[in-house]
Amino acid sequence: MITVDDWADAEVLWDYQHMGQAVEPCSIAIGLGSHDLGVADVAARLYLAGTVPLLVFTGATSATTRERMPRGEAEHYRQRAVALGVPPRVILVEPEARNTGENIRLSRALLEREGVDVRSALLVCKPYEERRAYATAQKLWPEVQWRCTSSTESLREYVDRVGDARLVLDMLVGAHQRVLFYPAKGFAVEQRVPEAVNASFERLCRAGFSSRLLPSAPVS
């Protein structure tokens, strides 16, 4: 059961993850693979609005997506974007990445092979992973000017669309743990985290929203 207090703490983490960066024209947009086809929807809108001239979709499959996206996350994203009116010729697919770091590294390698000059990039991700994605990209490809964006749904609207509140809250908690833990591992840049946000994270951990936590990372 998800209590009123659990929802309140989840809202705190949700709000923290949203960086509120302005969407500006960039060299490319990179859609980070996941269970959420809404990422492809946002990327398609960016292209159709003239914000970016090229889309990269990156992602293999995971335990969460293996059944619902059997052809791979990036390929399902590509199909969704084409259905929304994006020309196939402006979409690159990177089908091997299995985590955010690989999303960035393998997308970079693909773009270099294709001879694409990337000076600025829009990361498109799930709403509860903006900070994690941004911090990873800044660490692994610092030469690029990064911005991060996602859908504009509220937490409740997002949960209603995904249809699995427990999954969303577990992933939200896992994403925040990685914001805290990954800089020390060299996977991401440091970000300021208010005490109130960490307090909400710790309460959700104690309440059992722990299926996406890293087993080797301490939680106070």
C-alpha cells in the first residue's frame, strides 16, 4: 500500500529531478531507452518543432522492457517516432546500451562514425531521471553543451499513464540513489541535493521502495 506520506515524499523527489532547463535548438536529441514510449513522443515533438535536426534513440532491453519491447528499446522508440511523422532518415538507432553510461558512450561512438558534429545536445529521458541523465552526460562527454528535458506530466499523471505506481516510485527512489552514489564511482558529476530531498529519499527506502536500489550503495 502506498500511503499519503509516501506520495508526499515521492513528490519531493519528482520535483527535485526536474531541472527546469529551457529547451533550445541543439545539434541533436538523444532519447534514452526505457520502458516509457513517452520519451520517443517528446523527442518526436522536438524534431517536428524544428528544435533538432537529428534524433538518436539508444537502448537494448532490460528485465522491465524485455517483454513489452522485444525488438529493443531504441527500435521501438524509432517506430513510435516514425508513426508520429518523423522521417526515418533523421533517426539513428543505437541498439546495445544497457545503462545510462552506455547510452552516452555508445551514442557518441555512433555519431562519430556517422560524421555528425555535435556541439550541443538535448537529452530526452523519463521525468524522474533528468538529473541522473544530465550528470552522467556531463561526466562522460563534457565537450558537449547538454540540456535535459522530459514530459511535462505531474507524478500522478505519469503514474496513471504507466499504470504501475509501485514501479514508478521504486524507480524514482533508485534514480535518486544513483544521483548520490555515482559521482564517487566516477560515473557522474556532483549535484547539490537539499537535505529535505534526502530525507524524503530515506523515508521511502525505509517504507520498502527498494527494488531498484544498488545493493552495494549505503542508504542511511
